[in-house]
Amino acid sequence: MNADNLEWLQRWYRAHCNEDWEHQHGISVETLDNPGWHLTVSLVGTELQWREFKELKITRTDEDWVLCRILGKPDAPTFDAHGGALNLAEMIEIFRRWVEE
């Protein structure tokens, strides 16, 4: 994983911890059984809560793919990304590019 993107994600998380947000919201990274990754980032109470994100689907091969979108109700959105076993860094980079637009 690109250390810069991982460090950036850690800083983004820390910047949103306000003794409240992190108790109800946050970031989750899980493995999938196909194999792959699932990244979720709660956007509630952040500057991104109402920002539009156009679903992004990239399929290079059965093992090299990403799907990023916003799920949930408008008042409780989540950045939701799935990808292949070697695509976690790319998923974080997509989130980062969107945040930094």
C-alpha cells in the first residue's frame, strides 16, 4: 500500500475525531471472501456529507477491480468501496482524490 495514502487516511480520520464523531462513525476496512477488500468511511458530520460522488466502477480483470460509491440515506451517507485483493491502496487513493477536489 502506498504509505502516503495510508498516512493521509490516518490524518483525515484523526482530523475528524472530536470526542463524538469517532464513537458513532469512522472508517472500516474488511476483507472479502472472493478475495478482496471493503472500505467504508462514514461521512456524517464531515465536510463531505452532502458532496456528490459519481459511482466509479473499474474492472480490469476478475482480480483487479474497484467499485466506489456513496451508500445510505442523504443524512447518513457512507463512502463505500470494494476491490480486489491488491486494490486497497487504489480505493484509498480514490477517496483521497475526491476529498481533495
